[in-house]
Amino acid sequence: MTASAEPTPSAPSSGEPLLRTTDLTRHFRLGGIFSRQVLHAVDDISMEIGEREIVAVVGESGSGKSTLARLLAMLYRPTRGRIYFRGRALESLRSRRDMLWYRRQVPMVFQDPYSSINPVFRVSHGVLRNLTLHRPELRGSARRAEAERVFEVVGLTPAREMLAKFPYEMSGGQRQRVGFAQALVLQPRLILADEPVSMLDVSIRAGILNLMAELREREGVSILYITHDIASARYVADRILVMYGGHVVETGPADAVLADPKHPYTQLLLAAAPDPREAERRTPAVHWSRLVELSRSAAGEAWRLVDNRALEVHSRLMQHRTVLCFRFRSER
């Protein structure tokens, strides 16, 4: 018997965003059972995602982007902090029915299109399985028709022929579109896209970015776009969160952050991304050799700096933007 995955009733307050986190933190213990070493993957992240909004999380490898996505997907449990979806705290989701409801509302598209699809089955398998599990009211020909409709939406045409293919018969871009189809068939409110273009050729990345924008316009879905490429975030996102060392160092509307970055790390990311619209490259306020590499002590005390400078950590709110303070002082 297939369990029903009907949406769980919720009563979000007026003005409540689609998804909200408060002080979201995830630490991983390193070493053996007696080790006190702790990896601070994500620390004290408070963020919001609204309806029909594309939010980009930008940062280098190891900054905590994918850990954040896995926390929101409930693949990891937070060390502390809370996640609210439509006003409901996720810690209150206990039953299988509740978990199916949330995973239907917030599916994930993974980074690697070559390992995220089972090579043994035709690509129709994942889509039809999601329909069976999460939309059991569709049966037989109606289920097949919905799978074909979603393939048409994501640009896999002719849909009937594409559904019959095995993964090895498709390109990387087509496989990534299958990943979006598997998510979209659930009729989600928010898609977590974990670096969906990082393993694709440059020539086909724009197609996937355009697909995300089209899904927002045509299907009304919000997207959390994880990326290390600030240029692609510029192309598709409404708002940008810049992550470094497990912290969000700058947030704001995409145009404002990219036109006038305040944090040195954001300035460096932007300076490293080519922009054909600028006659001259932006000169970063802080050179790479002077960029402070943030690390954490094993016990998780206050931030320390590898180049013997001090960092005062707090947030400054200005015109819907938040910037982590970067005031330095020399210790000569």
C-alpha cells in the first residue's frame, strides 16, 4: 500500500516567507570517540526564501554551501538552530506522512548528473517512481501523461522517446534536465539545486540557468541555487548570499551586491569573474595575499586568523543588506 503524501495543513502567519532559518548550525566531529576536534561546517545562518524567488548561495569549495542545502533537505540534522517551512518548524515533522509531505514540497537536484540517476533503469523510472510515491491519485495513463508533460516542460522532447532512454544514451545536460523533471513532477514549492551546472560544459550551462528561470515563471516554484560561480548567480538570481568559512558574509539583492560589494571576499569573487559589460576589471579592496583565511579552533571558540590579524564579528544591516564586519587591526 502506498502512503498518501497530501500536504500537511499549516497556518503561516501573515508575511511569513516560504522558508526561513534562524541561527542554523551544523558541526561534525572529527577523529575517534575521544577526539575533541570539531569541524564547523555551517554557523549561525539566518536566511529567508520567498515565493517564486531564486536565491543564490555563492562561495568557494568548503564554504558550507552544500551542507546548508542538505540541512534544508533534512538529510542532516542541525546541531542547533531551526528551519521553518510555511511557518512550521521542521523539528515538528515526526511521522512518515509528514516527511513525505516535506520532501514533496522541497526536493533536491544534485550536482553530478552522472551518478544521481540509476544507470540500470530507463530515465522514466525515477519520474514514475516519484509519482507513485508522492502523487498516488495518478494511475496508469494519467501517470504516464504527467511524466511526458514534465519532460516537455524541462525541454526533453519528444517526451515519449526521451522517457524510454537509458542514462548512458543522454548527454550531461539532458541528464541534469531529468533531475529537474524528477523534482518538478512532485509539484514542489522550493527546489534545492546543488551546483547543477558545475559539471556541465560551458556551452550548455546557460540552458540549465534559463530552465530554472522558466520554472519560476511557468510553474511558480522557488529555487535555492548553490554555486561557486558568481557570474551565473548574476545571471539568474534575485538575491545573493555569499558564504565563507561556514558563515554568510554578505547578503542582499543581486544587483546591489554585485554593483557595490561591501565585504572583501565578495569583492574578490566578483573581481575573479569576467564581465564583458565592464571596460575595466574591478580592483578588489583587498588583494588575494592579504585575504584573511578564517578558521575555527577545535573547541569552537571565537574566530582566529591565520595571518595574526584580529577580526571583529558582527552584522551590519543597511538597505536590506547584511554584511559581516571585516574591520582589521594589526598586531605588531
